[in-house]
Amino acid sequence: MILGKIMGGGYHDPRRLPADLLAQFDEVADRPGYKRAARKVLAGWRSWSKARDYYRQISAPVTLIYGDNDWSRPNERERTRSLIPAARMVTLKNTGHFSAVENPSELARVILTIE
């Protein structure tokens, strides 16, 4: 139930969150060692924003794809785009943070048109 609320918050339309996806997450969480690994990943959350210090060094082409209802705010998205040399940004309409699940066809269309 808690995971459903969290995941639903990452959707433009929470009704599009597949129940079977939540069931799979539940199944994975019961695997041996998963909880320990998840805690280790989450324990490093403070360092995640430090990665921003390296964005200016990126030399590969970058396309940032966000949903218009993404968790990140428009000013945060723009800050990220401005730090990555020649980065391009695309915003998917009627889409939240989990665009690959909520709007997979539009996400695929954008990816397939990247030059």
C-alpha cells in the first residue's frame, strides 16, 4: 500500500500504475539480500546531488526526458540542462516521473528520433 502511494505520486494519472508491477516489486523485495542492498543504495542519497559537479565534463550527446508532471521542478530540470554541454531537453505531456511505464510509446518515439 505504501509503495503504491509512492509510485502513484510519480504518475500524471495514478490509475495507470499497473497492479502487476507493484506485485513484482513486492516479489523482488522478498528476495534474499534485497533489503540490505536497497538500504545501501538509499544510504548514499546525500551524494546523489554531488554528481552535478561532474555534469560540465560530459562530452557525449545528452537528451534529458522529463514528464510535465515529473517530481523534479521545471527550474531543477533547466539547471540540469544548463550544466550539461549541448544537452537537449524534451518534456512529455500528461506524464509523470515514471514515463517508461506511464507513457512508453511517447518515450520510445522521443528516443528513436534522437540524432
